[in-house]
Amino acid sequence: MATSSYSELLLGRVREGMKRRGLNRAALAKRMGAERRELRAVLAGQEPLTVDQFFAMVEALDLSPLELGLPADLAGLAASQAGAE
């Protein structure tokens, strides 16, 4: 699977989370503390998705690893990274 395909998969899960929670890009950007135009470009595939952006989106949406279709042990990784900051 190409790298861009992984990003597309993850961004698709983020979009699903936004829809389930009734959030638009502006609301998600505000929760993340990010610029709306930056988030728009990432969600549109115009800018690459970084790991930091992905975890900020997941945290802002309060998504579980299961909702993302990822192994549950990634939750511990995300929590440990957040605590290191």
C-alpha cells in the first residue's frame, strides 16, 4: 500500500468521526488549535498528513483506536506521547 493510501484511509476515518460528531472543519480546527486553511488542505489531500496532525485530530474528535480501525495498543502510544509534551 502506498503511503498516500494510508493517509487517505486515516483521513477517511477522521471524516467519519467528524460526521458522527456533527463537526465541520472550522469546529475541528478550533478544537485542534489549528488554522482552518491548513486543516482544509490536509483533509483535501493538498498537503501531507503528519503524525502530529493525525493525533491532534484523533484527540479533538475523541476517537478510539477501534473507531479508527487500529490496534487498541496504539491508544497507549498516543497517551504517552501526549504526556511527554
